[in-house]
Amino acid sequence: MSGFVIAVDGPAASGKGTIAAQLAADYGLPVLDSGLLYRAVGVTLLNEGGELGDAAAAAEVARRLDPTRLGDPAFRTRGAGEAASRVAAHTSVREALRDFQRAFAAQSGGAVVDGRDIGTVIAPDAPAKLYVTATAEARARRRWLQLQASDPAVAYEDVLADIRVRDERDAGRADSPMAAAPDAVLLDTTEMSISAVADAARRIVEAARARWEKTLR
């Protein structure tokens, strides 16, 4: 892996996407929200009349996924998040999306990739690895506030229930993406402001970048 890669992992609504986007802007790197890939698979599968529990159908959708459509707002809804969690449980879906993610991370100029098994599976050799986390309650509140713009009727309690179900589903997988890479730096954002989180993430990456640059000399 020749470029400087930043892997940002963490559970749902931990703030990893915001952190990844900020780091990409800070370092002038392309960024991939890998969760959007799974959201796109889930939503597309449902739109085509498929079942989220159908591993073969979900994998077929994943193999022909058009990454240029990831900006579709339909992939940012509460339902899309649940669909993503369901299809991500299929090994065949993860395998179908793995090559795309690895190719993105392997760009010669470097990249930022966020998700939930980036530092362990997609880019295990990434020079900078962060594992972003927060309590389920804090994550649910953040997601609830995000959803208010598109769905004012959604209740915080329902979002919290969704978060807990997704955490339990992920933790129950044999290859659970909830585990941090051994060399990842833990960043607990529960009590932190957005600016404090950004500063902390930048310091972590700066230290990793300094170590990485030494290896190039």
C-alpha cells in the first residue's frame, strides 16, 4: 500500500463518517463511506422486490452496484440503515464489496475509508487507524437529530432500539466488525464536542503520519 491510508472504524452512528470526511478534507484525500455501499445494496434489493434475508440475491445486487449512485438520499434514511445491517450479515455480500473497498484504499495517493472492518479486513496495513466509539445512548441521539430533518416524527426511543439491535447483530457474527484492530487508536466521543473530536482525530493521524514517513526514509 504505497499511499497514506486512514482507516476509521466504529459502530453505527459513532461519528466515524463525520471524522472521516474532515480528515479527508484536512489531508486532501478521497474518502469512502463503506456503510453507504451496504445501504445501497439493501435499498436496491428491496426496491427490486427482494428479501433482505436472501443472501444470493443480496450478493448479486452487490456485484453490480453502481458506486456513482451513492449520493442518493434514499440511502441515508433510518430504513436504509436497518437494511444495510441485514445485508452486511451475509458473507457473500461482504466478499462482493471487498474488492471495491480494497481498490479504493490502495490508490497511490492514499485514501480515507470509514466503516466497521476497515482496519482489520479492508486495509490492515493502513498507517493510521482509528476506532471511534460512544455509548449507545449518545449514538442514538446523534442519529435521531440527523433524522429529524427528513422524518420529524421519528422517536429517540425507536432510534435507540435500532442501534442496540444493530450492535447485537454485529456482535453475534463470527467475524464481528465491532472489534477494533489491535493497532487502532480508540477515540471515545461520548462526551466530546464536534470540534474536540476533530482535533483529537487530527492529532492521532498526525502521529501516525509521522511514524509512516519515517518508514519511507
